[in-house]
Amino acid sequence: SQTIHQWPATLVQPVGSPLSLECTVEGTSNPNLYWYRQAAGRGLQLLFYSVGIGQISSEVPQNLSASRPQDRQFILSSKKLLLSDSGFYLCAWSVWEGASYGYTFGSGTRLTVV
Amino acid sequence: SQQGEEDPQALSIQEGENATMNCSYKTSINNLQWYRQNSGRGLVHLILIRSNEREKHSGRLRVTLDTSKKSSSLLITASRAADTASYFCATVRGGADGLTFGKGTHLIIQP
């Protein structure tokens, strides 16, 4: 079966500290991978997406970066966190289902920068 | 950037009533999807409607799409307390460049 793992579920980090959030998928090959962020009470904003190993597209300029070292691994990083990086981060993947892409979301990581 | 705009932003109704949420978008789309998010959790896919479809049903859910008005509606019939959640529409232009979400409607079903 196809699953997506995202961890940790919650994270509290001081301003200026580094960040690494990891997302892995199982049960599929060559998925498209995505990182979204949701600020409190808001919708989801696409941060990065990747259509293959080493291929990263950035949707918004920011303090974050993403990497895809393996086919089913997507990492969100920051060298120095800002207060404004707080939010709910969701990883997702999509695969072609014949007529459109089907999307599956992870359970999310709630990041609080203090 | 966010394309969809849901209204209302918040909706509170009594259990058993029908709940209607609307979504508007700006660009041409391949399909439109509705998702549900329980407080502080991940998103659950509810229903997808393609750009050449006008209405779709799934259980107590009914989705309509009007591409001429660039709008969609989600109707939940016979609401239950467990339907309390935030509901988001998301559009797909085509390709693998992801979903574009609206800001969501927070639905509260009062028992």
C-alpha cells in the first residue's frame, strides 16, 4: 500500500537554530513530492515541489530550502530559523492516475519557533 | 500564491442541516478538489471534479463546478457533529506543479 511518513509531529526550535524535516513515501516509484506550509488559520501555501531526484522547484523566496537525495525522500531545511517560519508543514506526493494526478498528504509537522 | 477563495470563512449550523461552501478561482484549471482538515491534522481528499464535469456526488457530498464563473460549491447533506472541520478547495492547472489552495471554510456542526 502507498503511505507517506512525516516526522516529527511537533517541534519547538529557538530562533537562529537549524531545521531539518524529513518526508518519505512507500509503495510508489518516482512520485512528485511537495512541501506545503499552513500559517495559523490560513490555507496552504506551496513551498517546493520535486518531479525527480535532485530536481527542486521553489514557489516562494524564503528562509527555507529543500532537497531530494533519494527517489522517495524529501527534506525541508533551514540554516537559521526565523519567528515567521512557525507554522504547520505538510508533505505530499502525487502520481498519475490515468486522467489526473492523485495527491496524498502526510500528517504534518507543527513547528513553533521561539 | 493562493488562487481559491472559499466563502464563508466560517459556518456554524445545527446537526442535521445542510452545509454549503463555495469556492472561486482565477485561472483555467484541469480539475478542482475538495479537502477536509480536522484541527491540527493532515488533509484528507474528499472529492475531485474535472473541468468538463458539472456535478459530482459521493455519499453525503455533492460538488458542482461552473467553469464559466470559475466557481465551485460543496454541499454536505444531513450534517453530523463529526463533520466539524476546515474544508479547502484546491485547483490543479495540469502537470505536476501541485495544488493551489484557498483559505478554507471552518465548519462547526452543533449537536
